[in-house]
Amino acid sequence: MRTPKLVSMVSIAAVLIGVGCSPVKSPATSFTVSITGGHETNAGDAGRPVVLVAAALGVPPEVFREAFSHVTPAPAGQEPDPAQVDLNKAALLNVLAPYGVTNDRLDEVSNYYRFNGSGGETWPQVSATATAIVSDGRVTGFTITNAGAGYSSAPTITVSGADVTATATVAYTTDFATNGSLSSITLD
């Protein structure tokens, strides 16, 4: 049996259609896996990828949310006043320093995940890819060929031509290259 060749797009909400390992309408040997979405944020986070920022800092999201609740951001499209920047930094470090977050690490993470949403930008994202494992014309699992990065929620996994559902699991780490990457895709 030859190895199936599949293409994926980014996504983390992770729900497919049907039942795992269901037969397909015709005896196919390969299926296209699409990975879409996965960049949703918590409604209270104002579009910020808090789960990614918190993970990169090595703190739970609730801790970063608490720290950020003491910050006064500059209005959209405006440069912050230098005095306010200092006050905001002090407020963040007051909460984060007990968790081992240094000023340098806070700057590094903040700069990495900074983006202008009103200008159509997003935080850094690398699309994940996967292939379907096929046996006797059925999808029996998945191989992640590129785990991607920057997913703030589970992407949606879709397999063209197969009546299956699958769920993606996202891993959050302190390493920018693996933070928000797919750790697994499993049949439901």
C-alpha cells in the first residue's frame, strides 16, 4: 500500500463529520486532511492570544489575565506614553515576577506576540499539516507532518471524502516554535 498524500490547513476547533473509522462511499486510498481555524480567543481577552502569551511566560492564563487587568493600554493606533509604559510594565511584573517572569522575558514574549489587529495583522502563526492513515479504504488515524504553532484554540479537522470526526489537541509551551502546536489528532 502506498502512503497517502494529504494537504492540511490551519485549525484547532477540531470536530469532523460522522463516526470514526466509518467506510467511505468508494474504496479510496488517500484523503485530503484540512486543518482550519484554531485562532479563536477568549471573549474577555479582547482578541489577545492570552493562552499563548501565558504559556510562553510559563504562567497559567488566569495569572496573565490578572496581571493584564492592571494595565492601561494605549488607544488603538496610538503610541503609548512612555510614563504609562513604565506603569504598565510595573503592574505586570508585580503579578508575574513571583512566577519567575523577568523583565527581559516579558519584553521578549510581548514583542513576539504583539500585532496590530485593526491593521489586519495577527500574531505569528504556522499552519499545521497532517495526513490520514488509511487501511482497507477507511481512515484509521492521522500522522501530523507539521505540528504548526500559534494556535490559540483547537482547530477543526476535516477529511474530504471520509465520513469521520476527529479532534485536535493543542500543546502550549514556553518555546515560540512549539507554543500552540498540534500534539495529536484522534478519531472520535
